[in-house]
Amino acid sequence: MSNRDSGCGDTDMEELTNNLNDLLPLSSECCIYKVPKRLRGVNNKAYTPQVVSIGPLHHGRKSLKAMEEHKMRYMKDFLERTNVRLEYLFEKMMEKQAQIRASYAVTIKLREHDLVKVIMVDATFTFEVMLRVSLPSLQNENDRIFGKPRMLRDIIYDMLLLENQVPFFILEYLYFLAYSNNTIPLERGLSIITLTYMLFRNRVYKRPFHEILHKFSQPI
């Protein structure tokens, strides 16, 4: 059967060929996923950041624009504290761009430079929050986040959301920069894992065991 007989013209074949060629190989590095529609349909708000976007999946939402200036201030603080040049960090992130993109289960439509800018700002912000939780001496008295406990709580809740993430290896790289430049007091055994633990410790609701037992004893 010819293309004409099947109703498939040269333009259609060219489009299909281009679509096939544009498919990227599935990556074993994928670690950040979208919430299934069946869960989001039950309670969309529970899976959507309310204060801050972290990573590309919710970047640009109008309701989260207010936090963008705070994120930029935190990145500026990180660069100044670690004596890392902005250009240097950008170049290093560009080298990791393909690995960053492969970390997401969905196709990220941002251009390479735009994706790297989002990850740079959001990752340094995340890392700075982690540092300031564990090292209160790094908190500024005029800090609009740590000066408002409710704001910090809401930000940490958003950081727990499945879609609101940056690849962990990026945070590990920022830790390496902070540690190697010896400008942040990390000598007290504050590994990146410890910083992560300290961030969420006592800030995440843990349902009492009797509530969990009661829930699972109910008929479905």
C-alpha cells in the first residue's frame, strides 16, 4: 500500500520521522516524577507548591512569583560567602545540563541556558535554607524567611512535594563548593545528608502510631 493509498502524505511521514528522531533515550538517572493524575484529581492543592517553586516543573507560576526575589538574594549570599563567581557556577552547571534534564521523568521544554538558570537559582536557594537551619549564625536579622516561622514552615512543606525538586547531585556539588572553599563552618560533621535531615527534623508532621493503626484497620 502506498502513502497515497493509506492517506499518509509526504508531510505526515516527515513529521512522524522527525518525532521519532527527537525521542531521547530513557535515562537510568531519572528520579523526579510527576504526580499521577488520579491523585492530583483528588486534591490538586496538596501536590502543588503554594509559596515557592523548586526546579522547572512549576517554574513561572504567577502565584509563586513573590519568592523569586528571595531566591535571588539567597543565591547572592551563597556566591559571596563561598567566593564562587557567578560565571564559574554557570559554566559548571552547563556541563551538567544533560544530566539535570535526564533527572526528570517528563520532557523539560526549557532551553539549555534557561534550565540551568532555574536550577542555579533554586538549588542555591535550597542549599542556603539547609545551611541556615543547621547554622543559625548564618541567618540575617532582616531575613524575611527565618524571621517568620510560618513562612519557613510553608517553604519546607513545598520542598517536600514530589514535583518541586532539583537533582540531589546538584546539592552535593554546592556542598562541595562550600566545603572546599572553607568559608562555611561544616567541620562539625555536617554532611549533605545531615543538613537534609536537620532541615526536615521536627518540621514534618508524623502521624501517631495509634492513628496509623486505626486508619489501616478500617474496611476499604
